[in-house]
Amino acid sequence: MPRSAVDFYFDGPVSYRPITQRTGISGYAPNLRGASYGFGEDVLMQTCNRLGVDMVARAHQVVQDGYEFFGNRRLVTVFSAPHYCGQFDNAAAIMYVDDDLVCSFQVRILHLFRLFPL
């Protein structure tokens, strides 16, 4: 039985870069935690072409600027939780897709105020 594309996640929600961007892999490779697989641009392009889609949108991984493209803009990661878990200094983003399938992004940055000097 073939595996669903859902089985092929990037490195998880605590990584700033997909495993493919860190290691430059092609094809599939297990992630650092051994819980899933990363994939290279070649797999992304083949999958988009086979499915007849222009882009894959994904979430649940921290990216510094709220959204980040991969694979010649064929994959976008959108993350909507600013200052994730109080551990990251990341922005949040919302992706809008209009009737002509044109994508745009709204980015939000959380500014933290300290009441007392450290």
C-alpha cells in the first residue's frame, strides 16, 4: 500500500529550516529525530507536476519571518504563532489566496515590553 504524502513531514515545529535546506538532500531522507522524512526539491517538483498543482502550502513549523518559500517558490511554510512558546523571536503570517489564486501575506510581529529591567 503506498504511503500518503502526509507521511513526509519536514524536521518538526522546533526547527528554523526544513531538513532539505540544511542538508541539501535529493530524494527522501529520515529527519534528525527519526519520526518522519524530509524531501528534496526534486521530489517536490515531481509531486507538484504529477498532481497538477503550482504550489504546496504547509504549516506547523516555526519560520523566522512568518512564512518561507522552498523549491523555487513551489512550497510555502506559513506559521501563525508569533514569539512561539516564548522561546522564538519569530513573526506570524497569514496567507491570503484571491479568486485568481494569487497569494499574498500579512505578517505580524509581536513586540514584547519588559516592565522591569533585567
